Amino acid sequence: MHASNLAHNLHGSEIIKIAAEINELKRKGEQIANLTIGDFDSSIFPIPEELKNLIIKAYEAHQTNYPPADGVLELRESVSKFLKESFNLDYGTNEIIISGGSRPLIYAIYLALVNEGEKVVFPSPSWNNNHYCDLLRTEAVIVPTQPENNFMPTAVDLRPHLKGAALLSLCSPLNPTGTMFLKEDLEAICDLVIEENQTRSKSEKPLYILYDQIYSQLTFGEHEHFNPVSLRPELRDYVVFVDGGSKCFAATGVRVGWGFGPAAIINYMKAIIGHMGAWSPKPEQVAMSQFLQEDEAVATYLTAFRQKIQKSLDTLYRGFLSLKEKGFAVDAIEPMGAIYLTLKVDYAGKTTPEGKLLQTSTDINFYLIKEAQVALVPFSAFGADDKTNWFRASLGASTVEEIEGMLPRIEAALLKLK
């Protein structure tokens, strides 16, 4: 079929391929523990009751016409207050934009800041940067990271690649790993960006940072979220943030994201998102603006939500460490934030009971789907090599009991490999 060069060159989602396999098995009556999608089962993790009631009231009040292109003013005011209270970040309403979740924000940042052929630097693994680079035909500079650094990029990793780059895309807590920047590591990266921008003349475009902190409210234990502007205020003119209520309030389907940064860039993003029509629905915006003003309700929900997510993550984490102690070739990295756990299942080169050789992480994953009824996402779906036998487990759609039940199945499946 004749189509655009862009359409022909787009790469399909590895996660969608895995989902197709899961759906086919479910059609045949199999029960699969689906740890692939970065979403929530709303029967396990419902949105805040107060937010739900406010959404209903907004519809009853007929708040169903077009919202302003940059978002309802009251919501931008509430977000400004929320950012100040959460991170001590000062952003006015003209520096904040609302969209239908965080994806339009990320795409709009790319469109606003990067020209065709310019360099975009991002770590591997990371979520969807490769696809946005494909869409804009930019030069994707994929920087491998190491498990020793919790798969977070370091200044040493990034330094060789920033010269002449248009955008550095970072995320913390990181999708897909559930790990986070340490303060000193993010400070060193910030200093690299400052150093690079000092080499550019006023007529040259500076190096910008896209900083995705959509999971910033979901951190565990002693782990603390940091951001470039708080660490290095001189970067304020060069950082555009991606944030929102989708993850921290288990509200992925509510579609309220917010971005913030320099007013001039936000204004460009306003026009881009307006042309896409990627607004957040007005009733949900009105409801979120009111909910964010209810400090006690927000704090109560976040505290309970963090505890529940952490219990799920810790259950799978301890289970994999137990398998490791038994001599299985597996590992796991301590959960720090988000809803993800990083798992290693190092069984490439093994043979299944049917005689099939497992050569790649994708082979291992499909073996676990069929034999253990557990579906993960290999890091190859996030830009890593398919020989990298590390995986993302997303726990927003599983109960603790389900997680406990899947561990013996994983053990039994691995014992069958030769």
C-alpha cells in the first residue's frame, strides 16, 4: 500500500506484540499475569474518591465545552500551588500547560525544540524516545546504561554525546526501571549541560532538557526525587518538565497531564497541542483543579497509594531474590519509585522442554508467558539490545496475592530449562 515515508519507517511497539500474544492465549482460556502495561487495574487501584465525585459534579454542571488551549486557568493555578508545595518550584500560570496526559506534552516538546536531523540524546532503556525521534526524523543518540548504576545515565555516559545536541531527554523515577537519580549524579549531568551551553553563542540554540517526572510522587523509603531546576536554578530557562495526575492518582484514563517550563516554549507547545486537539477533557480539568486544592485528601491518598504499590513491588523483589539465593540465574534491583521493578532472567542459551533454543530476551519472555503464565517486557522494547536479559515488571494491575502465586510458576518454568 502506498503511504508516507514516515508511516513506512515507523517501528511497531514491542509491548503491543506481547499484548497480542497474551490476548491470543487468553482467547484459548489461559490466565496470564500481565505485568506488561504501565497502567492500573482500577478495581485494585481506584482513583481518589474525592476526584471521582468532582468529575461527576463537573459533568452535572455541564462543563463539557472546549477548554482553553493551555488548560483551565483554575487548574493551572492549582498545579502552580502543587509544584510549590511538592518541590518548591515557582512556575506561574503562563509557564504551565495542560494536555490529555503526558504523551502530547512529550511530543510537543520535541516539535517545539528539535529540527529534523538534530541530535536528541537519551539513555537506554527509556520509554518511547526512539519513536519520537522517528516521527521527527531526528538523530537519535542512544546512550547505554549499566545495572551497576541502576540503569540511570551518568555524566560519564553522557559527556561524549552532548556537543551540538538539541535535546537531552531524562526521566526520574525512570520508566521502565523504577530507579531514580541520586542527587550527585543529576547534579553532575546538570553541570555538563551548563558547560555545553556556555560554549554556544547567543545566536545558537542552547541544549534543552526534557525532564519527565510523571512518577515523582511515587517514591519509596529513603529515596528522594530531585529535579534539575532545584539543583541548578541557572538551568530554569533550558528545562521543560513533563508531569501530571495520570500515575500519582492512578488516573491514566482521566487524561490530565501538565507540563511546565519557560513561558516562550510553553507558548509554542500551546499552539502545537492546539493544532493536535490533544486537550484534556474540560470536566476532568475542572475536577482536578478542585481536587489539588484539597491538601488533606491528596496527602491521604498518596500515602496509602505509595504503601500499596510498594508492598506489591517488594513482594516480587523479595521473591526474585529468594530465587537467586536458590541458585537461579535471576536478579532484581531494589524498587525506588514508579510502579516498575527491574528483573534479570538470564536464561539465553537454554533449551525448552520442546527443544527450542532461547536466544534473546524476547524468546525468554515468550517462554515465561507460555510456561509460567507471566508476561514481562524485555528491555529491548526500550532501546536496549535483545541480548540484554533484563525486563520490566509493571505491578499496577496485580494484587499481592497474584504476585505471590506467580512466583512458584516462574520457578517451575525455569527448572524445566536445560
